[in-house]
Amino acid sequence: MATTVHLSSSSLFSQSRGRRDNSISSVKSLRKRTVLSLSSALTSQDAGHMIQPEGKSNDNNSAFDFKLYMIRKAESVNAALDVSVPLLKPLTIQEAVRYSLLAGGKRVRPLLCIAACELVGGDEATAMSAACAVEMIHTSSLIHDDLPCMDNADLRRGKPTNHKVYGEDMAVLAGDALLALAFEHMTVVSSGLVAPEKMIRAVVELARAIGTTGLVAGQMIDLASERLNPDKVGLEHLEFIHLHKTAALLEAAAVLGVIMGGGTEEEIEKLRKYARCIGLLFQVVDDILDVTKSTEELGKTAGKDVMAGKLTYPRLIGLEGSREVAEKLRREAEEQLLGFDPSKAAPLVALASYIACRHN
């Protein structure tokens, strides 16, 4: 005889939620295993960073091939980012997230995170979740920064900006989604690799870097400073903007790398100072490029800071003065790496030079 089973709406909800939670758990577990496998596989191919001069042994005098190092780290990061945002429903928001996150770019922030981790004895696999989290937040900030209510930009990395493709509403949601995903990804993928107390510290560090005392503060003052008379504003004001808007996230990337790699407090502070220097350096060079390069060379609209009446280093101290500041910041960044193993510090020394000499 057939048995009739009566299920309450609450029990049906519980069963549905259980199936959903199991599905989400499976996706997270698969994502974690895939990211770690990719990192391990790509790291094993990464043994040739030091290009050995003919007839010489592989010692500290060997030339460091930063271009090769950068390409390989970018490949690792891109592969991990691709896995981190699978195409799930609702598709439109996922596509909008992937459009900007996987649009390329130099991947300076994740590279910095990984290099800092390796500097203190860690490895790429351990740093990768934090490196991806920083890039997700960076991409989130770019999507929002490009919106008509902010910088009103049409191009980013040589492609139409997110809101130009998916609309302003979807761009706002894509940026929000990336911000949340960053913290989820870092904590889920690092589970079992990084001690809980270190992960808590990493989460706090990253949250502080992007909040009202970090990136958001810099962005707010930047917007409020448009059309200000440069004769009435000093370098201190401009440095506040860029220490928060640009350097704070670079600083977080470096510090997260050291935390993940098990570095000491002294090492954390040295890398914090290094990152602040290259963060300001990055912005000084960005300001120089904005007035010396074309839209085609930059991959974004050239001269938009001038058109918006924004405060920039060339506007305050001229091109030559800006170049002198850039060189000073590069030297100060390198000074923070003294005392570390030169072979392990080589990527970070090269990164400071790369930022100083970049063309886009």
C-alpha cells in the first residue's frame, strides 16, 4: 500500500537549502583543489627565473630575467583567477565579473604578493589565494572608478569599460561581487595552508587597506580635489590621495605575502615601507604617462586627468620634478630590501625598476 508523506514548507526549505549548500560546498572544494593544483604545476615549471650567463655558475652574479618571471607569475595568476569565477547562474553578473577580472593587465599586485611571500621563505601556492584576492579588489575598484559618477572612463586595458558593455547597474553589482568574492576566496582556498590566526590578520589587513582609512579615503579626497587651484595645494595633499588610493592596496599585497609566508614583524614592516614607496612611484609614473603618452599606448584615455582638472604630480611640480621624485622613490624602495637574500629579493628590486620605467 502506498504511503503518503506530508512535508511542511519549512522541511522542504531545509531540504532545498541542504542541497544548495552541498552544491556550493562542492564548488568551493573543487575550486580550492584546482587552484592549488594549478599553482603547484606552474610553480614546478618556474625553475628558470635566473638566466645563467654563458660559462658562469648560477650564483648571485647571474642576471635576473624579470620579464620571464613576470610572464610566468601572470600566467599562474590568470589561471587561478579563471578557476575562481566559473560561469554559474545568474550568467549576466558572472560574465560581467569575468569580463573585467580576466581582461589581462600587468598583475603587479598579485606578483608583489607572491614575491613577498617567496622573499621570506614561502611559495607561490601558499600566496596565490591572497594574490587573487588583491587582484579581485583591484578590479572591483577599477570597475567603480570608471563609472560615469566617478572618472567616467570609456576604456580600460584597451577594452570598453565594464559599464559600457553591461550597463551601469550591472557594473556596480560586478564590482560589489568581486569585493565579496575576494575575502571568500582567500579564506576558503587558504584553509589548511595558513594558520587561522595568520588568516585573521590577513583579512583585517586587507579590509583596512580598502575601507574609509584606505583606498576609499584616497578616492574620496581625489574626487573632492578636482578643479582645485594647484597653487593652493601642496604635495602633502597629493601624497595623501595616492598613499591611500594607490599605495594602500599595494601595501596590503606585500604584507599579505609576508604573512602567508610566515615572515617576522620586522620583515612585515620592511615590506610595508617598500610597498608604500612603489605605490607612490606607481602613481607618479602614471601621472607622467597621462601627459606624455597616447591613448593607444596607454590602453586607456590619455589626458583624462588634465581634462578633469585633477591634481597630479606634473601639475604641481612639473615633468622634470616628477621624474626626480620617481627616481627618489625607486631608490628608497630598494633600500628596504637590504639585508634580505639578494637572489630572493631580485624580483622586488626588478619590480621597482619596472614600475619606474614602464610605458603604459
